[in-house]
Amino acid sequence: MTIKEKQIKLNDLTINYVESGCGIPIIFLHNGGGFWQSWIHQINFFSKKNKVYALDLPSFGGSDSPDDEKVTLNLITDILESFIQVKSLKNVNLVGNCIGGSVALLYNIRYPENVNTLIIFNICPGIKIYRSRVLRVILPRVNSYPVLKNILTTLFTFICTKTIIERQFPKILFGKNVDINSFLYKYYKKKFKEKKQNKGRANLVFTVHTFNLDIILQQEKAPKHLLVWGKENKVVPYKRLFKYHKDLLKPEKTITLDNVGHLCMYEKPAEVTNIIEKYINQHPIIQYQK
């Protein structure tokens, strides 16, 4: 099935997205620094019986960057809300990975009447992504010093693209048995050479604290959802962060996947697709009651 990219103007930003199929809607949201193609297998499968959408989040893929270059949880959630409004979608099944999962979660909290099921992969841990307490304190404050932020962004980009550290990208996103000849691996290699993509990843370093779920859940209870985690995840490590989020979010169900990393949906497409389909089928659409 041919999947064509489209553009839509939302909140003064041009957002790149794909849509395919017809039926009950499913929206796929990618991880930080990624793009809609990470969900390509699921898009191809579900578009046979659902209306499927996948967005490039602001600053990534083919989407615009905000003027202040701050990629925050609220910004992306507002973009998603505008997209769902413009498309007049109801009973949406939301599926997100990492920051995409955080966005899906916050949207579901704000607009529960619009969501049928919520499925989260490797949810973004916010500032806890940094092991160092020093970094947790310093990096959020960099936004208040534009000159310093520009210097650090340039340094970050140089380190990640012009030094030995480059060899870790995109391997860090996959499990141990990464296929370096796969489409998605090669596409990441290509995208990591683009200035906008690198700048977007760098800026996310200074705004990842806006994805702190413990703050959001101080006043709100996490909605019913499925939480999925790759056991070889090197971005949000399973051993350090899975139990924390399981206890914090109290998901309806959890599933852990062996031999895959942050992009488990691409590494084990059939298994992940089956997980998503089964969870959606277990939750038939009912009228939301306030």
C-alpha cells in the first residue's frame, strides 16, 4: 500500500503526517528525534481496517520547528489536540512511543471523551532520563541563557555527528541484534546528518524536564492504558525505569519484550502489531460518560 505524506498547518506550524485507510481512527506518535516511519509496519497493517494517522512531531521528520525551538510536552499535546479537532476525530486509539507516549497520555487526561484506548511504549521519563543529579538541575536552566544554549547545542551536534560518539547513533535506539541494513536504520543514519533533525534532538535535551510525569500525576490519575517496554532499551533502560513508571502510572496491563530496544515496534513488528490489535479489540467503543 502506498503511503503519501501530507502537510497541515496547526498552531502556526506546518506538520508533516500520513493517513491511510478508513474506519475507527488510530494515531501513532513517534519517539524524540524520530519520525513517523518507525511505525511503518503497524501503519501498513492497521490501514486495512482502520483510519490510520502518523505525525512527525514538531522539529522532527518533515515538520516545522517552533520559533523558540522549545519542544515541550504542552506544545506537542496542543498540536495533537488541534490535529484531532481539524480531522473531526472521535473514539481515537492513541499509540505513542517515548515522548509520543507522554503526549498521548496527557491528551487522554485532558480529553478523555475523545479516546478509546491508550497504548504507551517506553514512556519518556522526563528529567529522570539523566542519571546525573547535576544534569537534572543544570540542563533545564539553560533555556534561560540563549547564548549558552546555542553554544551547547552546537557542541552537542558536533559531538554526536563528528566524533566517535557518532557510532552510537542510531544503534542506541535498537536492541543488541540490530539490523544495520534495515530501512529504518539507514533512514536514521540519513536523518542524523540533517541540521534540523540534530538541532531538534539537541533542544529536546533542554526541555525533557517538561515531560516529567510525576508532576502531571500529582493532580490527575493516569487513564486506563497498556504499557509496553523493550528489555534492551538503552534510551530509557528497562532495569532503571520500567518499575518506576509501572508504579507511577498503574497501567491496566504491562508487557515487556525480549531482545528489542527503544524501537521495538520496528524490530518485532508482528508481535507489536498483535499486542496493539489485541488490546484495542478488548476495549470496544462505548459512549463516554462524564
